[in-house]
Amino acid sequence: MKQQNTGEPTQITWRIAGEEFASCNCTWGCPCQFNALPTTGRCEAFVTCLIIDGYFANTRLDGVVFSRVYWWPRAIHEGNGVRRMIIDEQTTNEQRDALMAIESGKHGGLIWEISAAVAPSSMETLFAPISFKVDREKRRATVRIPDYRRDQH
């Protein structure tokens, strides 16, 4: 965060808008979204985003793709989750730093703040090729991360 002369931190101005695809291991409707217990007793979720228009301070984020993987031992609202970000390998170092800063929840944005609060453990960010195709009209999306393997945790 930037520091003002008074020593108080100020948030960096940022914005992202685009397409998102999310899926979890629960039945349709994701009970955790309504403070209910997850179908399997725990929650596992996968989210991918394509930023169509975005920036973090002076860093443009247009066209950037990233995924997030989450795991909670029980319901999301009970916390104690673990999260990991996977950023497309084509991003610049500045874009990577910007995304990791946003994902930390320390620069505002309600969903990012909540995410960091209910999944306080963050694993090391991975960088891999991500292919994301989305057809909003047909309600279909395909995500491929060929260099990501389950054993990379």
C-alpha cells in the first residue's frame, strides 16, 4: 500500500471487469453460498477469470487470465480455507504483482477481502499456460491448464 505523509496507508486504485467461470464439488446451487453445509462435508472450488478491462494503479490488466483454487475443511463461512492462485504464464512481472496484491484482499474489493478472510492460508502462486474459452450466451466455458498437476502442492 502507498503511505501518506501521516503514516496511514491508502489503497491503490484498481478495477477489473470481465468473464468468470466457477465450479465447486457441491450439488447444483452451492449450499455454502446460502450459509448451508456443503454437500460432501467440505468445499473445493475452482474459479477462472478473464480480465477484459482492468488496471492496478498504472498497470494494465486487459486480457489477463488467472485461476484460483480453494479448499475448506467444512463450509466456506466456517473459514479455515486454503487458496492458491494460478496466473497465466504470459503475464508480465508487473501484472503478476498486481494480481497477487488484489488477491491478498489488502487493497479492498469485497469478494477479495472475504476470500482472504475465509481462506486465510495462501499457497505459493503458480504460473502456467491457461486456456479459457467462454460463451456467455450458451452458458459454456472451458478451462485448460496443461502444466498444472495435482502433485504441485
